[in-house]
Amino acid sequence: MPERRFVYSQGMLIATALVLLVPVAGLVLLLREPRLDVHWEHHPSHFWLVLLTAGLSAVLAHGTGAAALRRGDPRVLLVALAFLAAAGFLGLHALATPGVLLDTPNVGFVLATPVGIALGSVFAFLSSLKLSGGRAMRWGRWLRAGLLGLMVLWAIASVARLPPLHSTTVPEVADGILTTLAVPTIALYGVAAVRYLLLWRQRPSLMLLSMIAAFVLLAEAMVALVYARNWALSWWEWHLLLLAAFVLVVGGVRIQWYEERYSDLYVADTVSGRRDLSVLFADLQGFTTFSENHEPGEVTAMLNTFFEVVVPPVVRRHGGEVDRIIGDALMVTFNKRGDQPDHAARAAAAGLALQEAAAAVQAANPGWPRFRVGINSGVASVSLLGTEGGRTHTVIGDTVNVASRIEGKAPGGGVAIGPGTLALLPGAVTESLGLLDLKGKAEPLEVYHLLALHPDPDSRAAHP
């Protein structure tokens, strides 16, 4: 079976390489036979073709950007920036169509496409390097802001015809700049494609193959940009190459299962790494009894009411990430991306906020069950588990298992924490809930009831 899969993957790679040679052969033919490179100037078609291409790139930029921020993955973030560069500058190029924004060609808008492709090649190359989260993610946010700012400044300079975008001889200026941009751009896309190919050989996937093909097509589009004759078939070819590049990636995204659809791009630390983190478990005490005595519709309404009120304060206010919701149970992680050194304080504050929000719901609905919350802190493995149709990015390990057991020890309406969490909460007000025997551990674990995080100066904790 593995041999058959290897042969299939190699076959896909060969077929993709052959298909990618077709545009180059077509361009060479058109340039060698000018009579075949017929002129077709149709402004509406140009506008909608470029706008559609920019829209697809924008969709990819949004999807990859959201996935990058959710998982803290630097490679996916850089891929998102590559798509964003192409989307923004292609949108400006669409406005270069005579009769849309301006009546005559504008050098800034005409040059927007090669500039966007060139910037995209830089991000594509950076995404192919060996990366880790943390600092790369922080730089990524600044790069995104800078890229958006550059787009705005480029648009202003183009409309105002500010130097160096003030020339009225668009073709001549464009040709000179294109030649300057083309060589490094093609080289960067080429290197990125080769490095992604090496990654594909380690873990063959349709997403990686789509990205490789997209990089090659973008490099070919840059070649066509340099040599094409304005409004001739060779000129239309680079527009179609750009569209094909983004269509391929969109197609790969659509075929992937919706869970972690960009996971094939994740760096090794995102796929399988270790984190110091905190895990919060919560469930409803007495949920089974409540379910037995009420209609399914009432149980569903109760759960939805609770989760609508409880989840927002956990996720938005304290930076927790909901790992899963199963029935009445909720699992939330803190510092999963490695960017929350105060994860224990966040988790503890979230647990108290959860109980405060849930208490308000219970006051309006007497007889509803109460939440129990358990929190534990320590080292856990961040892993990508499962396969197509059931893939999930989660945390596993003893820290998680102990957090689940601690939650079972928590009183209804209260928050229980383990010694690992307590050690990271200086000054917290707690009281002991006794020892918890854990399977596989020689010594029992003492669990504490968290009463407050920031006590008054005169108050004294039950546990020093």
C-alpha cells in the first residue's frame, strides 16, 4: 500500500510538471510566430479578469491569515502575506483599465501587478525557510500592516502621479522596471517551489502540490509580463497564468477537509511541538439528571444559553482557545500558540469569569445545573491528530489528563486548580480540596479551590 501511494504521488508530480510546461511552450510559440500573437483589446474583459484574480487571491489571503493567527504558524502567515500582496496590487491594476478609474493608462497602476508579484515572491521564499513561531509571528503582524500601508501609498502616488510614478510614457517605463524586477522574482519563486518540493517529498499532499504549481505559474507569469506584446494573446496569457495559480490553490483548499485545511503547510513545531500551557475543563454538575427529567429541546436550549454566555468571556476577554465542546463539556487551552507567558493567570481569570457569567444565567433559571471548572498547568504536546474528515489540532499529555480529573473534584459553581497552576499564581486566595488519587502516579495530588486572584491587602489565603 505505501508503494502504491508513492507511485501515485510521483505520477501526480510528473503530470503537474508536464502541465506547467504548456504555458511556457505557448509563450515561446507566440513570440516566435508574431502572426499567431493576435491583438485583442477588450477593456471590460481585462477589468473583470483581473478583478476576479484579485478576489481569489484575497480570499486565500483571508483564509490563510486566519489559520495562521489561530495556530500561530509562521509559514502560513507568510503565505497569507504573499496572497495579500498579489490581491492588493492586482486590484490596483484592475483600475488601470482605461475607462474604469482613469481615461488614460497610469504608470503606477500598470506597474502594480509586477510589483505585487515581486513582493509575493519575497514572502513565498521566506515561507519556504525553516521557521518557528513567536518572533516570526510578531514580525508577521508588522509586515502585514506595512504591506497594507504600502498599497495605500502606492495608490495615492499613482493617482497623484508622484515621482517615480509621474511618467506618461507607460510602456517604456514599465519595460525598464519589469526587467529589473523579473530576474529576482523568478529566482525567488523558483527557490520557493524547490524547497516546497522537498517538503512535499517528506509528506506528499495536494495542498503542497498546489502551492508548488502556483509558484511556478507566478514565475511564468512574470516571464510573460516581460516579453508579452500589449493587448496581444501573449499579454493575455500572463493574466490567465495568474488566475490559474490562484484557482489551483483554491481548488486544493476546497478538496481538503474543512478541519485544519491548511495543516499541510504547518511548520514542524505547529504539527508536533511542546508548550508550557494551561488547560481549562468545565462541565455541568447534574447534567445527566437534568437531561433525564427534561425534553431534548429544553436541554438543547439550556446548553445553548449557557455557551452563548460562558464561551465569549473565556475566549475573547482572556485569550483562551476552545479546543472542543462535547455535550455539556468544554475544553479550553491557553498559550497553545506559545505567545501567552501569563497563561496560568489567564486561565484562572477565565475560570472565575466563566462561573460569574454562569451564575447570572442560573439566577434567571432556577433548577439548571451548575458548572464545575478544573485548571491545570504544565508541559503538553501540541499535535495534529487524525486524518481526512477528522483532523484536529489539539493538546495531549499528562497535563491535559490531570486537568480533566481536577475538574471532577471541583465544587459546583467553583474553580479547582492543581499545584502547577497555583505555583504560577502568587497571591491567589485558595483553600484545599484535599488529595486526588491519580492512576499511574505514586503520590496523590493536592487540589485547591480558587477563590480570588487579587485579594485585598488585609485578606489572607487559606493556603499560603
